[in-house]
Amino acid sequence: MPEGQISSNNTGKAGASALRYWRWLIAANLVFMAVYLVDHVRHDPYPITYIHYLVDYHFGFTKRALIGEIVSLVMDRVPPFMVFVESGTILVLAFALYLQLFRKTFGGFTANAPLFFFIVCSPFVFKHFIKAMGFFDIYGFLLAIVLLLIPARSLWFVVVAGIGSIILLLIHHLQMLLFIPAIMAIVIVRYYLVRPLRPQDIGVGLLYVVAIGVAFIAIQFFGEVRASPEAFRAYLATRVGGSYNTEKALTFFFIWFRTFTDEVKSTWSIMSYNLSWCWVYVVLFTLQIPLIRYIRDTVRAIESNHQRRVVSLLLVAISAGYLVIFATVFDYGRWMSGWAMCMVLMLHAARTLPGAERARPIPVNEKWVFTAAVILSCFPKVGILEPLY
């Protein structure tokens, strides 16, 4: 079926009436997102996000300090609103680019109203990013969108992905497992799966992988703060600006001195509490069954057995990376959202392969699908630590 063409399930009086209800539901969710965004920026940013804008390269190269270093080039003290200016700008940019990507991948919004809802209005995606303003996860999502939008006709596509991935690591090293696997998968699907491989293709691909590995190891070994905790805290205090309370701002300064072992111990010390929230994720993913089925059907529709197997393996590899995060750091709401977004990004990547466009659209006139969407709308967002906070 050509992109943008409305299927037989979406035609006729029943389909037209159902589409009207979908439009109302989408509009209501978009209004909520706008109101939620305005309300969110009316409050001070979370201390754990604000402090990242204070940390720079004052003591030498430091992990997750690139954004703070850029901010330090234009201001000595960081007012609280700077967090929302930066993160809000990136959020709006990501939203605008995603709308363009959705149109490019699936055609018209009308023919794909249910799919649009289950992605854009999901509590796992943009609603979560509003909640997580100031966290830097959205940069990985943004780079992936860019790589899905730009042409993939030359090795420059791989080079752009490599440079962007290294920048992501400098912003926050957890991107190594958050979005970089999905970004690598997009490169594989859009570039390596659709052409005969030349020696230079393999060479640049290997260089990409090695460069990411070296960058990650360098950040881990050479990105520690080269100062005592007292000196580090005292310096950050000189960067607090505006009305933000200094003691509150420095609440999480110790995370720059935490080791990998510390992170694992903290995660497993509250594992039973985190697992007690599993039922919420089960409910949320159950309500997303129409999208999950569509992703499955898209992969199954890929004509080439080889391409279909590779895409399936990439989905498994991305999920395996998130299992490592789950065992290491306890921001489970954040990781669940990241995983869901990676699945959506891979849906877009898979749709570029021959045959994938034949997947049956999510029907607009099935009551159970619309009912699931209405119930899903009652979940305003997925939080950072807990799914409902």
C-alpha cells in the first residue's frame, strides 16, 4: 500500500467517524502536553538536572560535563531558567523533526492517526521528555531522528553517526547503552543492509565501532574529577546563579565521585522496590499492543530473509543493552521510556527496507484499539525513577 493511502479499514462512514474521534483524542493529548510543559517550566529544575549545568572542565576533562562547559563559555553563574531554555529548545526541535520523520516514513497523518497517537501521545516518548527536561537522554533521540531524515547514500552518513555518537558520550556516558546501540542499528539498516559492501565500507564501519569503544573507555578512565570532593563542591557553589538555593543545587555533587561498583550496589539495594512497580509497566505495554503488533508486522513484511533476520537481531541487541542498564542504574522509568523510544526508531529504520510498507496499518475503527488509547491517555507520563512519579 503506498504511503499516505488510507486502507479499506479507514474508509467509509464508520472510518470517517472513527477518524474524527482519533483526532479529538490526539488534540486533547497535545493540549495536555502543552499545558504540562508550561506548568513544568514554572518550577525550579530538579537539583540533579541543574547541577549538570554547573559542572564544566574547570578541573580538566570531566565526564558528563560538555553541556556545562558550553554554558560556562557564555555565563559564569547559571540561572535556573537556563535548564529549561536549553532543554526546552532541544525538546521543541526534536518534536518538530519527529513530525517531519513521521510524515516521511508513513505519509499522511490522517491515514495513520492511531499510529501517530501510540507514538507521539504515548507516556513513554514526548510526555516523558517533558518530565525529564534537563536530563540529556533526548540528545540521543534527536541524533537518531536526524540520521533517519538525512540521505544515507555515502560513507559520510557513517562518519556523521560516529561523530554524533562521540558527542553523545561526552554529554553523558550512559548514552553508550541508551541510544548509541539504536543509532548503530540505524546505520546498519540504512547503509550497510541496502548495498554490496566494499572494503572501505567495512573499514569505516570498524573505525566507527572502535572509535566509540575508545571514547567510552577514555571517558571512564580519564573523566574522573581531578579535585577533592570539598574543592569540587566549593567550585560548583560559585556557579550557582539566580534564585536557586545553593545547598539544594549541590545535593547530588557526589555522583561525580561514584564508582561503577557504587552504582551497582545502590541499584540492587532497592531492586525489590523497583520490581514492585513492574505491574505498571506491564499495564502500559499491554495498552501499547496495537503499536507492538505493528512493529512486529513491519519486520515480518520485509521481503529479504537476510534483512529481516538482521533487523530482528538488532532489536534483540538493543534490548540486551537495556538489560545491562537495568542491572546497573536504578532510573527504571527513564530506561523503560528509552527502550520504547528505541523500538519506535527501529520501526522507522525498518520501514526503509523493501516490503516493510505492506504492514497492515493500525485500524481506526476497532473499538478495543480506541479504548486502549483512551486508557493510555489517563497515564500523563512515565517518570524517572518510578513509572507514575
